[in-house]
Amino acid sequence: MSLSAVPLAAGPSPSPSPSQTTAPKVPTLQDAQQSASNAAGWVEENWSTWLAIGLQVLLIAVIAVVLRMAVRRAITKLIDRMNRTAQAVDGTAIGGLLVNVERRRQRSQAIGSVLRSVASFVILGTAALMILGTFRINLAPLLASAGVAGVAIGFGARNLVTDFLSGVFMILEDQYGVGDQIDVGVASGEVIEVGLRVTKLRGDNGEIWYVRNGEVKRVGNLSQGWATAGVDVTVRPSEDLDHVKAVLSQVGETMGKEEPWNEMLWGPVEILGLDSLLLDSMVVRLSAKTMPGKSLTIERELRWRIKRAFDAEGIRIVGGLPAQPDGEAESDPTAGMAPPSAYASTTSPQSAAASPLTPPSTAK
């Protein structure tokens, strides 16, 4: 058997040469002309639509910007006019409210800021939705998603939203302002700053309280309208009421004519009459309408003047000890010095009649 008769094993076929592969088709000049003509036709068909959309977007944007500027300028002029009207009265009372420069300035700034922010949000938000509508975008899913997100954010930040809304209404309703003495339940003191979220108070000891507006359930303002100064005068029951009333009337009339008390007093000092009548004393009550926050000052001055006038007229003011009976010597050095327990332990009517201010151990 010859070797030439043995068949050879089949092996892998040889790979084709690069010259045998299919070459990419090279665009011809006719293909380029066809593509250009197709693009030109598409642009020619849609350019009017693009131009209309662009003009609509530009018009909406211009109107929104101009309207926003006009509204903000109108709000600023309105706030400035309110400030000028308030400054014209120069610290007098408007509608029962005491005007304060810092309070008026801060309240005007807060109101103006809130109004400008709300106007900008409404105008720009409406313009954005209109622009999206010009592109034929379905706004229903967007608005639904925004509503769900708003509900979620509002639920998570409900305390912040409550504080903000409460602050807005407090400022708009002028419940209190800088310089007012207020009591909000959780704290009390002088208002040093009114914000949209918190109110700062300075307490009686100098501490600063930060009160969230949403936590304020009630507000007691001691600086709005007017305050009342009340003074109780205790005298002996043997005093002549007409004489006492005349002296008190003279004190109130004199005080109402002198400065600076005539500015603090918003009405005459009134004698209300007998508030109580006991065996050893009687109480005459006085009242006066004063400037807010000045009631304590008026009360102290009234007591000072009443004491001096009573001393000059010989009218005795009774304190905590029993008053001397009629006919008792005013120059008795032991008057008013015996302890109250001594009177309670007195059992002898003869000794009590002889000297009610003498302790039982010294009675004869």
C-alpha cells in the first residue's frame, strides 16, 4: 500500500482574506442630497410650530416677569404708605394701639416679605405650568405627583407649617409687637422680636424665651389699649369721709396737671368709694386709666402724694395693727408697738378698756 493512496484528514477551512469580505457601503452624492432634502422638508413643515411655541414661551415669561415686578412694587408702595401714615401721628394712639417705631418697622417688613413671597410663588408657578402646557406636556400626572409630595411634606413638617401660618396671622392681626409686655402662657415678658416661626421674649430676670408661634394658644397683651392703676387707701373709721374724698380729689387733680403724669394719665383719677368697712379700718379705692405699661408707675406716685397730703391734713393711714380708739393720745410712744398676740391673750375687760394697746402683763 502506497502512501499516496492514504487520504489526508480534513482540517479547518482557511479564513477568507480581507479582500474577500463585504466592504461598507459608501454614501454617494445622491444619498447626501436625499438626506438633506428630507431634513429641509421636515424643518419646513415644523418651523412654524416651533416659532409659535417659542413666541408663546417668550410671551409668557415676559408677562410673568413684568407682572411680578409690578405686584412687588405695588406691595412695597403700599407698605411705605402705611409707614408714612403711622409716622404722621408721631407716637399717638391709633385705634387704641400704642404706636412703636421699631414695632411698626418690623411688622411692615414681615407683612411685605410674606406678600411678596406669596405673589412671586403664585405668578412664577402659574407661568411655569403654562410654559409646560405649550409643549403639549400632560400636566395631570405632574400635578398629581406634586399634590402627593405636598401632602407628604406637609404631614412630616406639620409643626413647621403650623408655626409659619400662626406667625403670619399674628403679624397680620397685630396681636403683639416689639416692646409689648405679653403673657403667652408658656412664658411672659417683653417682646424683642416677632418672627414667622418663633417669637423672642425677654423675661423679668433678663432671660430670653424662644416661643414657637404654633404653641401659643392664648395671648395676654399688657401694652395694647390702656391700663388701669388702682390704689387702696386704708384709714380709721372715725375719719371724715368728705374730708378724705376732698383730699384725694385734690391729689388726683394736681397730679393730672403736672408733667410727665399728664401724658401717662389718660383720664382723671376717680374715687370709686368705700371698698370695705371694718370695725378698725375702712378702705377707699382710687382708679385711673393710664398709658399701657405705666400703671405701676402711676400707683407708686399716687401713694407717695396721698401719704404727703394725708400727713399735711392730719389724716392717719391705718396699717396692719388695730387702729387707736377715738380720744386716744396720738403721742403715746407705745402705740403700734405691742405684738398682735398680746391683744389675743387679753381676758380682762377692765384692762382692755383702760388701754387696748398695753400688754396684759402691765395692765393695773
